[in-house]
Amino acid sequence: MVKLLWSGVVMVMLLSGCGWDGTPTRKNDFIPLTSIEIVADSPTIAVSRTIAKNTSTTLSVKGNFSGLYTSDVTDQVVWTSDTPAVAGFAVASVPNRVSGLIPGSTTLTATVGNVTATFNLTVSDATITEMTITPVNPTITKGSNMQFVVNGTFVDPATSDTTTQDLTFDASWLSSATEVATVGVTAANKGLAHAVATGTATISATFDGVTRSSLLTVTEPVLQSIAVTPANPSVLTLSSEPFKATGTYSDGSAVDLTSQVAWSSSNAGIATIASSGTASTLTQGNSTINATLDGVSGSTILKVTGGNLTGIVPSVAAITLVKGTVARISATGTFSNSTTRDITGVVAWSAANTAVTVTAPGGNLAWLNASAVTPTSVPTIITAKYGTFTATTTVTVTAPTLQSIAISQTSLDLTAGTSSRLTATGTFKDNNGTITTQDVTASADWTSSAATTASVGNAGLAKGRVSGATAGSGSATITATYGGKSASTAVTVRTRIIQSLTMSGPASAAAGNMVSFTATASYIDGTSKDVTEDATWTIDTPNVALLADSQNQPGQIVAVAPGSATFSASFGGMSKNATVIIQ
Amino acid sequence: MSHRYDITVPSLFRWRGLTKGRNAMRRTIQMIIALFLPVLLCGQVNAQHSGPYVGAFIGGNALMKAKSSDDKGTFSLTFDPALQGNAVLGWDLPPGSSAGEGRIELEYSRRSNPLDKETFAEGSFAGGGNVTAESLLLNCYGVFHDKTLWAPYLGIGAGVVRIKASDLTVAGQPLSNDSDVVFAYQVGTGIDITLTDHLSLDLGYRFFGSTRPQFTEVNGRKFYMDYLSHSAVFGLRVGF
């Protein structure tokens, strides 16, 4: 076996390439330039070496390198004219353009290093007899350009010779409606029209009193491409991922087309996508998300990770609640890659009858609401369902008499700017004299005697959560009232100076698993406080790991795909990072 | 053990009337086959050597087409293959060594490749001159011994190399004449054939590379070039 593997290694090495296969970009300047040749860019000029007065042409220079090769060296040339009054190089931005000024002859010289060449140019007294402009009445889209060209026909009065010259550079250009289209008038862009807005504009060129025009029609910009973002995201199964389609038009504008494009997923078994652009992931794998509009498409690859759902486990299999109370319930998904995570916000909750209802306000949060007594033998069945997977919880609702309530702590020392949770427990007695207790934190009414010093949450998951004012010290009494019974806790808020912030949690996690971190603040007076719920949590690479539920599950992340992510906690002006490796 | 050299290959020595170069090449091939055939055909393995050894190798070297670049762009250098020579001084680890079975050695090698052509944006031009690399590497090889005649090995090495661009020319015009010392590395594999308790034949392949040496062009510019080569070598190691 070792020798077999060794043979494979040898083969790989032998096939490991034969060197660079790129395209050279460097010019060979090691070979001496031995001669140059001047060529007029207009074939007509090349033959006659004559231009009409007040016209111009460009010249190019071809270099011969020791007879081995030729190359254009125009950009290295220094130009001179022995009779500048007849023709000269007057355009600084186009040094190889020679302009005829008055009738006569001149010798033009090109010099590259110590190599020279000459070109005899005649400037005639020819006058223009006809001029044409092209293209004729074109149509372009907003944002695009169109190069107009004018050619003139000249007749030399001395010889009656007729010649044709490109006058694009020598003519003066004008647009009748610059708000629709502009036209270039500089040496670098003469005759180049740019479509600014829809409409029409007449583009005119004038030379020696002769004017020719072309009607330019500008239409709406054309969609050229669609970009789908986020690009190539990794997303857990049983999740939602909103995509955005951004179209780029011929005028360079970018438009959000999310609601206009037709969305599709190449593999509906892996992910489906709604017309809004939000994809719902079902099973592991890759699916291409396409956005199409007017025959133009854009796409990205959605990678679905985290295993396929194999089962649902409720947080409690059976529970007894007092009529009128609420209790939190959750569902955990088990997945094919041996991971588990909270899917409370994903499953569909239902109750078999109206004695108990389930409300899911968002995130991974769901509440059982006990509204009517159920017969002992017929509890209400609560079902959590996703696809073909279901899990049930039986809820029995009774109506015992409330005897008293108590708060978990009789006093609370709270650092300014932090929070702590209090729980309220009710003690009940039924008709048989049986005493039972139940957590009524979420059912009680919570108040504070001095909310500016210490406030207390009184809605949803915040019930019983006492928060000390950001600055300042003082005391307050927190009262929980339920069923006409009350209990109180004395809260003292103290200002402490934070010394350090620490963060603890696992260094690694498997894709699909949910892991928890805690943040602890240490103060100068030697005390410390778990501030996991008070810290601000962020993560830098959502394709690798993302926040589980920033509202209901602070400090928790869900591993998405292999990689490394930096998880950060910020509190009291301090921050702490932890690198999490997702396997 | 001594019976291993009884086989002769008379037909291999019948070539006549060939050119000098061909004769030299064929004599080399004859020697290789004469050395290898008995080994491949015979039976038992000699005792595995441990301790110090010296060795000498010769082989063919193909320097890969090199990307070269300066502040004016990139161009390529293509080289002719050439001979190379290596000398090694090392230590065979004993069987069952805690470091594994294999050897550690110090290797000097020299390879000099003629520049065949340069390719610029305008095309290719005849080259001239040589690029010579003299390296000193520390190599570590793992050897996979079993009860057969030959044992494959695989290893890596690292060290330094002095690369000299000697009178490089482009179509007869000077390009560079300079040298540089850079980091070098090597991956090697091959087979060890134990001839006697103290003598072994090595037939190997080497992939040799370095960080990019910098040379001065005739016009004063600096250019960097790749240096990556494939080599096939054979040689003898004598243990003590």
C-alpha cells in the first residue's frame, strides 16, 4: 500500500506543470532601434502627402528594431516642422497631429533617440465642396456614447484634383439640446456624443462655413446585468435568506429590482424562493438562485448547511398550568449531522382545542396561554410541526386557588447599567387541599417604585427583568402582583467602575449546532457581574456563524459552515473578541 | 548475497559506429541497466544500513519556463535542459528509530541551463548565456522499507541557492550578468536499491525551487525571475 501511494506521489510531481504560461506584457527594448518610418493615418494622405489648408491629420511612426521586428513608436517621437508657418504640430494633447495652415510645402521630422525620419507634406489651397456626417439619425440608449464622423470633399483650384479628408477633428461641433445629448469639442473627444436623457438632439458639425447635422434619438437605458446579493451565502437548513437583485443599466445606474425580477431556485428540494426574493432552505446542498428580468439574468449559489431535519423535541412533554397563566415553550430540532438547535421560531404551532393557545411573537420565542380548564383525562395537545415532522406536548389546565406569591430574591444589589432577572412563584391550593406551585413570572404584573433608578420589564420575555439606571445610585422596590397577591423585592442600585470584560465559551462548534457564550464584567471594587444579557453581541462572518436570536438568546450563536468567525461582546465601553472555529 | 552480480547483458554492448554523443549516452544507459537488472531480478535484501554515508548523483535537469518581471512588465525565459550533479553527506537512521525510518543529509547540487529564448510582447527572440544554480540543502527523507529489493522514499529539503545569470543575451544583445542568493527548497522521491550492506543505488526525482532571485538588467533595471526545475537523478551512496 505504501508503495502504491508513493507511486501516486511520483505521478503528481511529474505532472506538476511546465512553467509559466502567461502572456508577456513587457516590450523588448534590449534590441536597438535602427530605423523609423512615418505613416500618415489617412490612406489618402499617404498617397498624395497633401492636405487642404485648415485641415489636419495624424501621423504614426513604425520602428524597425535591428531587422528583427517592427513596433509602433509614435508615443516616443519628437516632432518638428521645418516650415511651421505652413504646417505644424500645434495640438499639445495630440503631438502627432499636424495641421496645415497656409498653402505650401514643409518637411516634417520624427526623432526617436538618435534615429530620424522625414515626411514631405504639402498644404493645398483646396476648398471644401461637400461634407457628410455619419451615422445618420442614430438611436442610442441613455448613458451610452456615439462617435460622429464628418468627411469633406475638397477641390484644388490649381489642379482640379478632388480629395476626401476626415474632418472630425477640424470641424466645430454643437448639440441642439445638451440636456439630451452632449457632443465633445476637445481634442480628445471631438464628435463624441454622450446621451444624457431621453429625447432628441441635433448634432451639428461645421467646417469652413459648411454645416451638416444628424438627429440623435436617446431612448430609455437598457438593463445590462443583474447582481444577486448576498453572493454565495451559506445558510442553515430551515432558515430564511432574503436576496436582493440589483440591475445595472446602460447609463451606469443601479436599480433595486428585487420586487420586479422573477426568482427561481435550481433545486426546490434544497431551497425554495418566494416572489419577494426570500429563500427558504429545506435540506443540505447547493442551489442556484436566479433573478431574471427582460431576458437578463443574475444568479448566485446558495449553500445550505447544518444537516437535514430528523426530528423535533419539545421543551416539555407534559405540563400543568393554572388557568390564566402563561408559560414559555420551545422546540429543538435534531439533524442528520448529529447537531441540535432551537427551531421554536421555525415550526408551526397548533393546539387541539381552545383551552390552550400558542403565540409565537417572533424569534425563537413561543408562549402557552392557559385560558380554560381542561378535563383531567383530556389535556390539550400542542403540536409543533415542520414538514412531515411533528412533536407534541400535553397541557393540562387546572383552576386551584392562589394562596400567595413569592419573588426569588428578597433583595437585589444591582450595578448601574446592568440587569438581573427576578422570578415570581405562585402557591396554589386545589379543592382537595393539595398545594402546588407554578412560575408566574410571565403572568404577574411587575412595577417599580422608582423606575428612574431601577426599572422592571412588564411585557413578554422582559417580565421580571430589573434594569439599573445607566448612571447614579439609589433604591427601589420591585413588586410583582398576580391574582390579587403581591410580593416585593428591595433593589439597591450602585455605581461601579468597570475594570475588565471577559468572555467565555467554546473554541469550536460543529456546523448546525448552537453554542452559548457568557460575558462577565469585573469592577474595581472587586465584584463581578454576568452581563450576557446586557452586552451587545456581534459576529463578523455570517457565512460561518450567526447570532442565534439577538433578542431572545443573547450570547448564543449558530454555527453555519466550516471556517473561522470572530464573536464580539461590548459592554460598558469595553469589548472582547473570541475566535470560533466552525468544523 | 554475492550471486546477485552473476547476470550479464552482452547484447547491450553490441552498439557500434555511432556518434560520440550517442555513444556516451548509450554507455550511460548500458551502465544503468547493467546495474539495475541484477538488482531487480535477484532475491534477498541486504541488511539495512544505519550510520553515516556519502553519495554522488548525476542526472538530467529541466528548468521550467520562467516568468520574469520588472517595472515595465513581464516576459518569459525558456531554457534548454542540462546535466546536473549532486553530492551528499548524510546519516541513515537505524531501523526502529524514534524519528522514523529514513535519512538526513546535506546536499550540494549544481545545475546550469542554457537560455534558449526570451519571449516579450513582440514575440520570441533567441537567447544566450546560462543560468546556473548552486545549492546547499538540508534534506530529510522517509524511506519505506519492506522485505522487497527496493524501498521507495519521499522527502523534503530546504537551504540556500546561489543563482547566477551568466551573460544572458537577447538576440545577441546583452540582457543581464548578475547573481543572487535566495532561499531554496526541494521535494524529492525515488527508490533506494540496496546493493550490499554498505552500498545502495538511488534512482530519484527532484522538484527544486527557490524564492525569486533578483538580477540587474543591462539598462540598470531590476528584474525577478522564477526558478523551478524538475530533475531525474541516479547515484550511489556508500555507508560507513
